[in-house]
Amino acid sequence: MSGFVNAIAAADLAPGRATEVNVAGKAVAIFNVGGVFYALSNTCLHRGGPLGQGFLEGSSVTCPWHNWTYDVTTGENVVNHDLKVPCYPTRVENGQVQVQVEQP
């Protein structure tokens, strides 16, 4: 088993946009950065804000609650690199963005 789960149709998330999904019981934020998809935990480390509702600029997402900003390619906080939200592998197969939230 690969551990990848269908999350959304790739065509449903335009470049520069984000969305929130539930993947295998986990709240996940998916981001389309120039046609490349990234997935992070949807929960900001500060106060639990929904990163999938955040403001995506380039490869950085800013939490809509208190403006904590993360690099969607790594999950690292842009101010303090020791703070990191879980980052999940993604791939696109048969038009579906797939996310691996559990390691096989």
C-alpha cells in the first residue's frame, strides 16, 4: 500500500489558491503553487487557525487568525524555522491530488 489517498480533483484548485480537506481523518490544507501541489496540517501552531483559509503568496501561507506565516513547501514558520507544521507528500494521478498522511 502506498499510503496515498485521493484528496481533491487537481482541476478544482487553481494556482495561487488553497483549500481544506479531510484525509484519513486528518485536517489538511492543500496549496497550488504554480501548478505544484503541497499539503500541510491545516492547524496553525499559534492558536489553531485554519491554514487552508489563509492568504497564499508565492509559497508562503499566512494564517487568517493571527498572521503566522509558513513556507508551504516545508511547513516551516518563516520567522522561526524551529517551528514547523506537519508537511505531507503529494502527487497527482488520474487528475486527483493525492496526499500521504501516514507513512506506509
